[in-house]
Amino acid sequence: LKDLLLELDKNFSPHGISFSLPSLRLDSFTIELAKKVKEIRKSGLTFAVEGGSQDVRNFINKGVNEEELLGVIEIANSLGWKSVKLYFMVGFLEDPYLETSNIAELLKRISITFKNINITCSIAVFIPKPHTPFQWCSQLFPEEGKKVFNYLIGLVKKNKNINIRYNNPYLSFLEGIFSRGDRKLAKAVELAYRKGGRFDGWNEFFNYELWRNVFDETNIDVNFYLQKKGFDTEFPWDIVDVNVSKKYLMKEYEKALRGEVS
């Protein structure tokens, strides 16, 4: 990666184009890479942490620990970075408030350890996706997601160098439905379009009430798409071969529930 960055910089810096890394794996960030990034553009650094506790990180097979996270922030701090952004998701386990408390405690520990670094925590509702071990998981409803985000804000509000940003939970609600949706949703898409639904990825255009009305009018039960599924569930995407068997995904999900890392 560092060689690629240098080559890109050599070719494009004469044209006024610089490069930054939008999101990094903690276990791929080294002091050599940090120095190369700094040479090219010392923008903020973003790391995908995902979970506030080792239990959550083990659940999603995220092979990193808190010591590694503190280590990469130490590297950034030693090279003069003044801000880091950390990505988290919530809704993996049965108690999202416990997950959120763990995120808050981790943020506070980082805040105390690195008093001169501004920490931006970006948090979103976990959206289960097809062809993954988590396609059987449930998803938090938006009202619950919003409560969880506000709970996190309350937990860290006394820490001046921690800022919380969150993805619109109502947009995540829509994404979750369509991520594990089927052909029945086609009529909902068309009706939403006819009712004026456009550019839903932008908050200023997203109309949650429009979609709720559309689902009601087309007799679509959104609970069906967001609720937990059993291993006997036949998914619409089972007909698609991605060279990873459903049996393998089941085993990985069972390992996740036991906290075993692959």
C-alpha cells in the first residue's frame, strides 16, 4: 500500500491531486505506512474498530484488540496527527445498550490516554447482509437505534475531545429491508417512486413517512425482513452461487455465537 501511495503521489501531485485513506484496518497500519501517508497528505486517520468490546470483535471475527488500537493511535500521535475517526456498529448482540456502554468506555480510555487528540466516533446500526454468516441475524429498528445513539452521546458528553456522529437509523432501516428483501419489494419501489421518492441516500431527500406509507399500502411486513431467521429459512439469494456454501456460513455463525475467531 505504501508503494502504491508513493506511485500515485508521483503521478498526480503535479496536477494538484492528493490522496488520503478513508478507512484502515488496525492490523494493517504500520509506522512505515503512517510516514508515507503523512508525506502525501496528513489528513485525519480513520479506523474500522466495529465493536467496543473484545466479545463483539470476536463475534464478527474482527481479529484486533484494544492494545493494537492504542498502538496505532500512539503511532499517529507520535507523527503529529491531532485527530482520529473510529467506526463502530451496534446491534450485534442481544443487548445494544451494553454494546454501547462498552464503546463509550473504550472511547473514554482513548480520550484519557491521548488528551491532545480529537476523537470522532462514527456509529451506525449493524445491517445483516446476504452471503455472510450474519444473514440470519435480526436488525435494530430505527426508534431503538436512535435511543442507543442518544445514550452514547449522554455517556461521553463530559469528554470534550470526543465527538459522536451517527448514520441515520431510519435510512439504515430501509437499507436493512432491501438488503435481505425479495421480489415483493418491487411494487414498493415503484409506488415510492410514483409518490415522489428520490435520492434516498441523502438525508435532505429521504422521507421516512413516505416509505412507511408505501409498505402499508403494499401490505409488506417490514418485521419479516428485519427479524432473526432460522437455519431452515430459504433466502431469495440462495439461488446465487458465490462459491461459499450456506453450510459453511452456518458454521461461521455458530462460531461467532461462541465467540470463536476463524
